Amino acid sequence: MLRLVHVGLGPLGRRVADDLVARGLGQVAGAVDLAPNTVGTIFHGQMITSDLVAALDAPHHAVIVATASDLRRCADTFRTLLERGETVVSTCEELLWPKLRHPELAAELDALAKRTGGRLLGTGINPGFLMDTLPVVATAACNAVRRVDIWRVQDATTRRVPFQQKIGATLDREAFAAREREGTLRHVGLLESLALVAARLGLRVERTEETLEPVLAERELVCDLGPIPVGNAAGVRQVGTGWNAAGDVVVRLEFKASIGEAEPHDRVLVDGDPPIDLTIAGGVHGDVGTSAMVLNCVRPLLDAAPGLHTMDTIRLAGFDGTNSR
Amino acid sequence: MLRLVHVGLGPLGRRVADDLVARGLGQVAGAVDLAPNTVGTIFHGQMITSDLVAALDAPHHAVIVATASDLRRCADTFRTLLERGETVVSTCEELLWPKLRHPELAAELDALAKRTGGRLLGTGINPGFLMDTLPVVATAACNAVRRVDIWRVQDATTRRVPFQQKIGATLDREAFAAREREGTLRHVGLLESLALVAARLGLRVERTEETLEPVLAERELVCDLGPIPVGNAAGVRQVGTGWNAAGDVVVRLEFKASIGEAEPHDRVLVDGDPPIDLTIAGGVHGDVGTSAMVLNCVRPLLDAAPGLHTMDTIRLAGFDGTNSR
């Protein structure tokens, strides 16, 4: 049985702990959150504390951190944990490929982990699986890879309200543009996924670009946030593109999430030898998937050498069926 | 640049070496074969020798063994290599999950490798990727897995003649049955793939069965072996099934390879939470893919701890783009 300390008990952090117990995979050994209305309450038999170090007192195998997307905002938490030689799996999106935006911090955390015997990994359904790990695996059967195109096309109708808000559903063009300027609209991690794919496949990306635009409702739609008039945003389309020195596109990722999307799917198209055209019909549900990825990566990370890891340096992660019910 | 010693220079063994050089991934450091008409000839700048130990003299990173499907027939080669601490990737089908049929030999090779610092891995396109590694990866986003169905459906028209012979193409029912009794017809490794999937996903298989039958030509067909009259074998269908203690099917693998197959594809269907329905349209070509898998697994195996490895214990294998042309 895995004994995990859970840091960050928002909807996602709670879901990971709930799934840990529901799967029979393990137990909650500690619970940490800063929200005043949760501290002091009981969560899966543990009193929620705001004191990270105190929560590490009980015996445990690993720590789950589900706090922020921005690696800098998580850095002190990671330092505190790695100084104590902890094994840490986090949903921090920038941690998927930390050296893209924070090379010095990544080097610092790697050196710290190696010194103490700690381990750190960022994962999730996306980034973490559909637009990076799965495309890399798909090329295992290739003798050449010239270009990789990746699509994640989701129907946001069945997603939780914060997700619908995050993709700008219901907003008119002006409000959408304002939210875009604030930087609160985008899916975080697209260029991290691109960087992982390019690095692992030797695609030598010299220039990248990320674009974002609303997916406009072509008919009246309704979602949990309310009605969406024709012409307002039903969601978002983000495209990350990587070019090589010759000016050829070698990686392209398209993330599209909108209310009423007719044909949700995940797809990886490899221009290679042999070519690979892989599709997951209907796509993979994001809220379930991120919790699953976190839990399924704990044992592969525990089996890895100390250090800062990425999804391509740990052993193959699949469903962890140990003690499965 | 990888420097590899190649043991076994049949069509597949030669292809691996050819691809190594063509990809710019490395060089042939040694070449071993027992066929009298090849020994003493030059292959990628190296004289082919029948002396395995002598071929290890030149500096090299790893050894590729492409000799036999049966692990017992490869055992002395593996012993010789592991006694010298070599890192070995082999296309031996039974080596995909060696403890299924040869638990004592697997334990012996593992202990030997750990003592000397050697490493041993069995891989290929199938077994090795499409019906085992890929299905395991596909479940990484799952919080529950109840059953996995896997299909590999190939059009054998474009495969090499030995493959067409291996699947019984052109044979009438009597000749097909005779070849089946000889045991020379079947795809080797189906139950090894099943065992890997079941073990990794905790599916607790208590009983397995493997069936084999001809795919009969419904119209006149032609292949490189000659014409196929209506009613003769166009190929083979093999099904491996695994049941749990309650008598439920929890893993099912269907391998079908025949001349003129209309809709070749590879598919993984996971009855899980969330469900996953993954398809590679057109399927993955087998001859290219096995060579690619072998080469793409060399560096992941070199990065692993000493011992007998399987595809789920090495780091994520994708296309190895180091020095790619």
C-alpha cells in the first residue's frame, strides 16, 4: 500500500487522494493546505495542516504536490521536500519540462535531489501524457521521424466549471481578449510538451510560437456557466509550432477545448518511417486522467534514481494495478 | 555514436545493422554469424566471424542478438555475453517475458547480469510494442482497468516472403493443419505479451488459452508465393485469452495476418475508468518496426540498472533521434 502526503487540496488535489483510497492503491499519510477554512478539518483520517514539514512526520513513500502551474510558485515547496530526500510527484505544468522556462531552477532542484536522494517529477494528462509521452512512445517503432503533429480536441461540456471558465466559454470577443491579456485563459504546458517531444526525438527545434484564439459558437449553446450566444466563445484553440533551422515545421501541437465539440479525440500523426497515425476515439477525459497519471507515476518514480525526472526518464508508466479493487 | 556488435545476420539481423548505419545512429563494431557462406565476408566494414567472444574485442556499447525465437536456443549466447557484463538487446520473442515459459532460466540470467553489471532485454514490434508496451502505456491515464482487448490486423501482401510462409499463405487446409502441427506456423510471443500486460496492470490472470486458425481466401488472391485459390489459407488468426479466477476474460489479444486484408490496423480497447479506444490506422509495418524497436531500446537499456529487463522496466523508449540524419 502506498502512503502518500498530499500537498494542495483544491479540486484536483482532493481528487488524487480520493482516487488513491478508492482504488485500494494506498492511504493518505498527511494532508497540507493553506486555505483557512480547510486547515484543522479531517481529510481521509488526517487533520489538514498548513505546516508542510510537520505533515512529513508520519511514515510515507511519496508526496503529491497539486498547488500551482508556475514552477517558481512551487519552488519553495519543492526545495523543502527535496532537502528532506522526499519523492515528489506534482501536477505543476511547467515541471513537465522545467528547463524550458527555468533552466537554473531546474539545475538547482536536480542537484539538490541528487544530493539528498530525493526525486521530483511533473506529470498529468496534459501536459504529461497525451501531447508528449504518448507521441514519444508512438515513435518507438520508427526508424526516422521528420515531423510530429499532435491534436487534443475536447468537448468541454462534461468538464468541471473551473475548466469551462479557463477556456473562456460564454465570453464575448472583448471579454475573451481581456482574459487573454491577463494570461488566465491559456492551457499551460503546450510549449513544455513541444520541448519534451523535440528533445527526445532529436527534432532540433530552433524557433517556437504559441497562438491562442477563441472557438466561436456557430449555433446557440448552453453550458454550466450559462448560455453561449452565436459568435461568443465556446472555448479556446491553442497551437504550438516548432521550426527547425531550415524553417520546416517539425512539431505542431493543437489544443482545442470547446463546448459542443462534435468529434473529440486525441491524435498523433508521425511523418516517419514507418508513418504512424494514432487516434484515441472520443479522447481522454482530463479530470480523471490527471489524477490517474499522478498516481500511476508514483511507483515508477520511486524505482528511479535520485534527481529531477521527466516523463521520458522514468520506467514505463501504465495503470498501477497493485492491490486494485 | 553507438557502437554495436551484431550477432545473427539473417534478414532481420542484417536490417538492424543496416538501419543503425543508415540512421546515422552508430557503427557496426562486430558481426557474428554461423552460416558458412557468410563467415569471412565483410559486413559494414567488419569481417563476419563465428567466434562470439572474439567479436567482442573491439570497443562497443551493446550487443544485438537476432538468432532464435526460443529462449533456450539463445541461452548459451546470453550466458556468454552476460558473463562479460555486456548490454544485450535481442529479438528473441520468448525473452519479452521470459519467466512465462522459463522461470529458472530467467532467474539465472537476471542473477548473472546483476553480478557482472550486464543487462538483457527482449523486444521487437510484436512482441515488444504493439500488443504489450503500447497497451500498458495506453492505461497510464486510467484509474481502473477491468479488461484490455488488443488487435493486430495486418495485410501481409507487402511483407517479406518468409513472413508470408510463416502465416501459411497459399496452403490448403490439409497443408495448413500439417504446418500447424509442426509448430512452424504460429506467431511466437502472444502469451508473452498477454503475461506482460496482465502482470503490469494487476489483472490476475489464472488461466490462458491460445487458438490458431487459417484465414480462408474468399476470393482468388495472389502473393509473392503464388496464387491463393478460394478456400485456401490467405493467412492466420491467433487469439490469446486470459481469464481471472471469477472466469471473466480480462485480456484478449487477436493477431491476424493475411494476404489482401482490407483494413489493417492496430487497436487497444481498455474497459476502464476512463475507457480508452486507441487505433493506429493502417497498422505498423512489422519488418521496419522490429529493427526500429531494437535500435530505439539500446540507449534506454544502457541507462538502466544491471539485470534482466522487460519493456516495462526500462525508461520510455521512443525514436532515438541522436545524430539522426
